[in-house]
Amino acid sequence: MVLTGVLVAGSLSAYAAFYDIYGQLDQEAIDTDAFGDRPSQVEGAVNVMIIGSDVRTGENADYGDAEGERPDTLIIAHISPSHDGATLVNIPRDSIVDLPQCEATDDRPGLPPSRDMIGVALTLGGPACLWNAVEQLTGIHIDHYVHMDFSGFKDMVDALGGVEMCIPEPIDDDKAHLQLDAGLQTLNGEESLGFVRARYALGDGSDLSRIERQQEFMGAMAQKATSSEIITSPTSIHSFLGAVAQSITTDDQLNVDTMADIAISMREVDMDNIEFVTVPSGPAPEDENRIAWHEPDATELFQAIAQDTEITDVTEDEEEPEPAEEDAEPAPDVAPEEVQVQVLNATATQGLAAEVADELTMAGFVVTGTGNPEGEVPTESTVLYGPGQEGHAEAVAAEVGGISVEESPYLDSSVQLVLAGDWTGMSGGGTADESGGGSAPDAGTTTAADVDDSACS
């Protein structure tokens, strides 16, 4: 989210005003030399570790009692000059990993080498410990870190005048302090915090489901921050950046010149070039309430970030699918994680596209958005595909079951699943994950431009 602020900073006409805002930042010295051998850097690329902190002291005490501090959200923001964009990689906070040793500090006890949730590194060792752990686990060189708590997040949203979101059905979640009616609405800071933190009243209750909602919100927030009403108003820009500065802690090397360089490189970036990716993962074998990274997909994603290569390249070397049983339908030639599909609702059932999109996501498909079809409404549910994408369409049709595929000259590398009046539900399942827990799509990628409110219509 700090990238949003940095992006907007490029529009400030007075450098002195930026220095004034920068003076409000809290900074912490991080001795990266103590990490030992570190991953190599790619010239020009910048990787920022963003920590959304769950700490229940001070202004955050209203959110319940909990000892210590945990990363409620953990993101690696990769800014790539060679690709004219940015990729934000969500690391599930419930990930079970092998943590390196961290020395004790004045206010943290430290920890020995251990296998635990990744957030333990922050709780027991602080930001420097988490920084080192993320580098060792991913092989990605982290250049800077940004740390924000609940109150800071609320202040940033309120400085933007709220963020518009589509709420498909009413929400009542006491744990997240959230009560919302269904429909398109502008969420204030308190409501936005509840929306991105809610876990049990929305989705399937998993950390992976919550990450998808956070990515949707960040896309909407990025669009609001770069909208004309913010960009053209010096008062709005200064208010937003002031909220950013007062809301975050950074390492002491993230100085004004570095922020200005990032702002310049991000200023002309199209929303299609800001991608949100979740580490390929699913329920851990030792505890279904925890997350395990899927290999080799997770490593391939990390390598793409570390080497500043296209993320779409990480699925090129897929393993051959296991042979289907003799009596079963033949498996599609294209793996679900290779298929980008948009779900369009041509029925009168509100929220149907979102429901089907969730089922496809759980099966491993990369859902790029939901909405309603334009122009003539079809009478039969169909999978539409562009030239050379027939295999991708057949993979979707096999998962859905009992649906035809049709080539469309208006599509390129994506596939559209159009739900019409004959839709009776998904009856296929030929590619679904039958492990019991349901997993996130491997390296599933969405962009800030994918935010679509048409599901509320």
C-alpha cells in the first residue's frame, strides 16, 4: 500500500513539501551485514517487504487482547524497470517454514532455528529477523521494508476519502468489527480494515481466501489513489502522503531520494502492470489450519522475482499430468494454473459470477475478473476462447461440465465463461483438487485493473 503513496508522490510539484512529509516518518536502522550471505541484486529492480502489523496495544487495543506482534499481512513488492510495472507477492501469514536463528534484541527474545509460522520471526525477533527470514526462504534480495499497523491503515484510507468496493452480500462479523449491507459502496477506514481482516464471515475462513480479498481491495485503493480527483488536488495529495508518513515505519536507507526514484519509475505505470500474486500454497499436511508452499511452483515464482523475469514464465515447465483411470473422462491437456478465465453472469442471479469464480479458483484456475456480458445476452452457457486457446477453454469446460466451447475473434490469451439462463451449477470436476483442503491457484495473478464492480448490478 505504501507503493500507492510513493506513486502519487511523483505528482508533487514542490520538493520541499515532500521533505516536510518525509520528516514525519519513523525509521529503524537495520544491520543487513549481520545477515551473512545474502541473495544477489538485479540492477535497477527494487524489492520492498511490506508488513501489515497485528499489534494490540495503544490505538489498536480496541481490536482485542493478543500478546506480541504478528504480520497480519506480509507482501514482497517487486518494482521492475525492465517490465515497467510492479508485482506484489502475498506470503500467507499461516505459512509453516524453516526459520533461521535470530539474536535477542532490547525488546525481543530472539529465536533458535525452528520450524514454525513465518510470523514468529517478527514476534520474537522484530523486523530485522523477518527480513532475514524472508530473504533466506525466498532467495529474493530485500532492499527496504515498510511497517504499518491497523490505525495507520485506517488513516490512509480516510485520507483518500474512502475506497469504493462491491459487497455481494451482507456482512456481519463481530470479530472483524464489521457490519455492511450488500451493494456498491464507499468504505471508510474502519470499514476497510474490517473488510481486509475479516476471516470467518467471508470466504472459506482460510488465510488464502482473505488474501484474495486483500488483493481486490489493494487494486481498488490503487485506482482511487491514481484517480483524477486525487492527482489533480495538491491538498488531497498532501493529506494522503501525510497519512502515509505518519502511519509507517521504514528502514533508515529508504530516504527521500530513493522514494523519489521509485515515484518517477512508477508514475506512468498502467494499472494492468501492477500485479498481485499469492505464493502457490495449500493446507499443510501436518496441520490443515496452517499453510504449506507448493513446490516447485513456489520456488519458480521466487526465482522469477529474484531474477526480474516475467512471472508468466514460471508455469512453462509443468509436470505431465498423471494418466486418468480407464473409466474416467480424459484429463485436459492444459493444467488449470495455465488458464486465465473471466466469469460473466448473464442470468438474473446476483453474485453468481463471484460464486463460480471462487469454485474455479479453488480448482486452480486463474480468475482474472467477474462481471456481466455486454451487448446481446446468450441463451446458453458457453466457454469462449481466442485463437490458439481451445485447450484452455476445454479445461474450463471439463471443470464446469456439460457446456460447449466456441472460438471468439474478440479474445486473445484469455478465456470467458458465460453463465446463461440454462446454468444449473458446476457438474464437472475433472480437474478439481481432491486433497480435501482446497488450494490457491499456483502463482495465480491478477492486476490492479481487474477490479470490477459489475457483480453488484
